[in-house]
Amino acid sequence: EEGIVKGMYRLRKGNGAGPRVQLLGSGTILRESLAAADALEAEHGVAAEVWSVTSWTELRWDGMEAERSTLRGDAKTSWVEACLGATEGPIVAATDYVRAVADLIRPYLPSGRKYTALGTDGFGRSDTRKALRAFFEVDRDSIVRAALAGLGRSVPSAPSKPAPWTA
């Protein structure tokens, strides 16, 4: 419950002894993050932990408060650092907002970690939600590619972007 209110909680631990990644998902894209975790573990031997982000804004405000506390001399750890500080591997955030929203927490991530934000920048229309998520590269396969790239592994080529539907 604390994590829900503070903006993020671990929904699923990664399975296996291979390399690790942290997947942050919000809104409807959380399901894509869960599917990506399954694919990473089954197809690539990568242990993927999934974090549900309930509020990018709360995480940002908490991080800003942690910065202010340092200036006052009573340093506090941000919730993002508290959650992700002891984890390993690159962090991939996926949201159905523009990627700038997921970038709100970048300053509060553990130092030296690779961070990739995926979001729905620009305009697009498609005949299905699946095609639209593929177009914006926030679907399962795009999250898998971002995680593998963060690990420095070869990345399966992406299918060509589907043409947006037009009337």
C-alpha cells in the first residue's frame, strides 16, 4: 500500500540467475511490461523485475523533496532510489504518456544506471490498440528490445513501423 501511494511498487520479482533488468510500467502499458518480462525470461534468459508506477508526478515530487532535504542538511533518500537502489541492471520505463513523463524521475535514479524511457510521442492513429502501441514502440517487443540494448546484447530487429491508419 505504501508503494501505491508513493508512486511505485514492485509487482513481480525477476526469475532466474541470468542478467537482470528493471521494467517500470504505468497505466495500460503495465500489461506490456509484464508480457515483456515473460519474453525476456523465456526467450533471452534475462531476469526481469516489473514495477508498477502509479504516479510519475508523486515520484518527481518526492525526488525534489529529497534534493531539498540535502540542502537543509537532513539528507533523505528518494522513493525511486529506495526502490531501485539495491536492484541490478538497466531500467526501462514504458508509459502511454509522452516519454518526457517517464523522464521526470531520471535525476533520482541510482547513479550510473542505464535508463530508457519509452512513450507515445507524436501523433498516430491505427485500427487497433496493438498496432498503435507498436507504432509508438511501447509494446512488448519494443520493451524487450530496449532491455536487451540496455544490457549491451544484440537486439532483434524491429518490424517496420505500421502505417498509421488514416481516414
